[in-house]
Amino acid sequence: MQLTFYKYQGTGNDFVMIDNRSGFFPKDDTTLVARLCDRRFGIGADGLILLEDDDQTDFRMVYYNSDGNTSSMCGNGGRCIVAFAKSLGIVNDNATFIAVDGLHHAHIAEQGMVSLQMKDVDTIDINAEFVFLDTGSPHHVQMEDDLQNLDVKTLGAQIRYSDLYGKAGSNVNFVHQEDQNTFSLRTYERGVEDETLSCGTGATAVAIAMHAIGRTSSQAIDLNVQGGRLRVTFKQDGKRFTEVFLVGPAEFVFKGTVSC
């Protein structure tokens, strides 16, 4: 099989994009997905995303981690698939699509900035040392003083595989506050099993967690990730966070073909 693919990245979080509206891709072939995502023997990516037809929205997003398994929602991937859909002529500047965690709305602004509505958050587990919440994917959030020198892969794996989260595990975010409305973070992603340059659901989780524990009173928060800068905005209704938007760039990298 000769496969045409498109490479996209959002603040360094990179994805193999495939137009699967004809349904040709072998969706249960986890070995193939893992090989395509492999950085030494394949195309190289943090994940693979299929764009498919949907009866009620503009398209469907099917997301795989780089280990080949389908996964929970990916925020940066969601922003990138919107840019991909526009390049295919499926949408213009506004889009609706369905993903594993439900319906999403998105808008493409000038210079390719994509604003993606994330799921509402109404449950936040606040502990003395960390915060846990689900923003489409599960996220552990904890503060660190020396973020730059932190061994994210080792410590992240310890937490991801700890008894806290059982077999399913959790993504892990380490956070340092820069000023009143700005936070830096580094993320260990399950499924990739390593640090990634950016994680959209992680940035969303950090923004909401920092507001929930009183580190900031702002409802528009800037996040410095390893691959650039994201912004998260939201409204708060009691303990519920609504109208949550993840904003950042989504950029085409290259197009190619590969024999499978």
C-alpha cells in the first residue's frame, strides 16, 4: 500500500495526518501506526491522526499515540487537524468535529492561530502536592522550583505508573510560575512514554489547576511549553470551568508518501 501523509506540528507537538474519508486505512493495525510514528524507522511523530467523514459535523478525528494505540483527546492534535481540514477544503475559518471526548468547535484566525474549544471541567482533585483533572485526557499537575533541570522522563514515568493511577496511568505536568498570569510547564505523555515539546490537554489542565488552587485569578493564562507558547481561556461557574479554549499555532511541515 502506498500511503500519502501530511506532517503537522503545534508548538513542537507533531503528528502524521491521514485523510481517511474513503476508509482505506487499516485502523486496527497498531504495528503500522507505531512504525509510521517511529522517529528512526518511520516518518516520526508524537501521534497519528485520521480525518474521517461524520454525518453531523464537518469531520471526525481519530487519534493514536505513537505506541500505536488509540488514545484520549489530544488538544494540539485537535488544532492541527482543523488546519489540515482547511487545507483539504473541508472547512473555512470555522469548524465543528467529533473526537473521542465529544463535540469540538474551532476557529482559525490570522497567521494560522487555531482556537479550539475543549471539554468543560467540573471535577478537580486538589491534593497537598498535586492536582488531578481530566481535560479530555487525564492529567497530574505539580509545581516544581527547578523546572529547567528536572528529569521529566524518569520522574514522569514514576508518577504515570504509580499506584495513584493504576493500569490506565496519567499524563504528568511539572509547572513553574513565571508571573501572575504566565506558567511554564514540561509534560510527560503516556503513550509516547517520554517528554513531548508540548501537550495541549496538559496546558489546559495546568491553566485550570493553577486557577483552582489560587495561583492566578486570571481567566486568560499564558503557558510556556518546550516548543513555544499557548494560551488557555475559560469561564468559571462555581466549581465548573466552561467555554475552555486552547489557542496556539498549527503549522504544516511537509507532505510525503510511504510504502506500507
